[in-house]
Amino acid sequence: MKAPKARKLPSGSWYCRIRVGGKDVSITRPTEAEAVAAAMAVKVGLGDAVQATEYDAQHITVNQAMDNYISSRENILSPATIRGYRQIQRYRFKSVANRKLAEITQRQWQQIVNVESNLCSAKTLKNAWGLMNSVIIEVTGHQVSVRLPQIVEQDRPFLDPEQILIFIEAIKGSEIEIPALLGLSSLRRSEILALRWDNIDLEQGVMRIEGAAVMDEHNKLIYKQTNKNKKSRRVIPVIQPLQVALEKQPDKNGLVVEIYPNNIYCQINKVCREAGLPEVGVHGLRRSFASLAYHLGFNEEMTMRIGGWSDIYTMRKIYTKLSERDIAEKSSVFTSFFQQESR
């Protein structure tokens, strides 16, 4: 019988995952030899799977438990999700990383969460605790209930229709002109980075959005055939300034955009600062698309189709913003009505 392979985890421990009786069994030990031996014993029936997992539940540290949880899902979850999990493991709950998870009580977890609330935002803590609680359940079988700080929703910046025109003029001929115009066309960053020339028909003035490129935990771009959701695969029109910029490109093979993701973000914000515009980043351009669609009177179904949103509530809550000019116009009509009545 072939011996199972052990993987060294970022925590320094060694991890084996084997399948026994139709169930996955995770085994973590301090050394490679111990991990392989324990896994082999369970596999050939000399060791008990329940005892092996109970051993881990009693001895495993918080950091090792997070390692196991993340590693066991690397082939299932998106590389971007794994990257996010690894960042939580690296930066959150550091004060208890080397403590045995099973020894931490619910009251202590609340105290730990209270400390973390002073080190990060409420939203970051909510995401971090979501992962931590799942890890606790997997190891101990028990759910821990804690109170988290309230998340205060903040409006994220976007460009109104007049600002969009200023921005388009400011990026003309620059390195980020094409990726920025793709963002204004509704594309997510992952969709911009995955777009290939094969997906663009300049004669028909349309482009097919399919696939995504995301950063993994090692800061490497991973290309996927799947998008964020089913509605994300779509055909959308090529706006006129983008058509001009694309036609000027001498090489129309491979990827359309080959700029490092963070450079796109930084350069977009640099242009915004110099033009006196809100620093919107890549995703703010997507929000700007939704705002412009509202301003131009697009119905919600059309906006959803072009933008690739899966449900109308997400679009309404997060993306569709009334521009200040629209609000001012409606307010003027409202106040004028009462001025007429008073005369």
C-alpha cells in the first residue's frame, strides 16, 4: 500500500489528508514522519480515525487548525478566497496563534475578539471571525458565539457623468487607458485581467466577457474559465473611446491587458488625484458605470445584463448610486412646486 504524502504547512507542522470509510480524515503532527505514520496507521486499520482526529482536537494550535482548514480546501475554493484566508491567518488572532485551540473558552474568544476590534475594521473582523468560527467547528464540533462590532456602511466613491468625461480625457493615450475604459464598461478587475483579443470583435463593436484572473496566496495570477457568477458571462458593447484605443494597438494577440493589477489601481488613483476627481480605483469605475446607467435611464434589467450582476438587490444596494446632479435636479423640482403653491 502506498504511503500517504505529508505536506509542510506554513505553521511548520506536517499535514496528511486521507479518505477512510468514505470520509476525509485530516491528521497534523509536528514532523513529517509522525504525520505519515499516523495517517498510515489509520489507513491500514492499525489506528482509529476517531482517535486520530480527537488527538488533533486536543493538541492542535489555532495556527495549525487554520492551516488544516485552508489546505483541505485549496482545490475547491477560488485562489482569491484562499489568498484572503491566508491573509487572515497571517494577520488576525496573532495573540493566540500558538495556543491549543481546544483550551480556549467561549469567554476567552470574546476577549480575543475585543482585542482584535482595536486592530482592524469591523468588516475585516467579521470576515476573520467567520473563518475562525468555521475552523473551531471543524476541530471541536462546537460553535462559539461572540458579539462583533457593528459595521457602519460607507458610500464608496464613484464618478458622476460629468466626472467620467473628465476622467476619459485625462487617461487618453496613457498605459491605463484600456483597462480603465474596460472598468467604465462594467468589467470587474478579474475580468479585465482575463480578457483576450479573441473575445473582442471590433467590427461588430462587441466583446465577450468570460473567464477571470485572480491573485493567489503567492501573488501569482491564476486564470480561471469560470466567472464570479453565471450572469457574469455576457456580451457587451464596446464604447467609442475604448474602440479607438483598441484599434490603435499594434499587437492584437493574447491578453488585452498585461499590467500588474496593483499598478492599474495606483495609476487610476493618480490620474484621479491630478484631475481633482475622487480616487475610485478599479472597482469604483464599475460603480461609475452603474451610476451612469441610472443617469441615462437604463432599466434595471439592462444594467444587470451589461454589468453581469446575478441579483437585483446586490446591484441596488452596492452599486446603483444617484449622482449629485440628479439629486439636485429632483430637489429643485420638489421645492419649485411649493414656491408656486405659495404664490
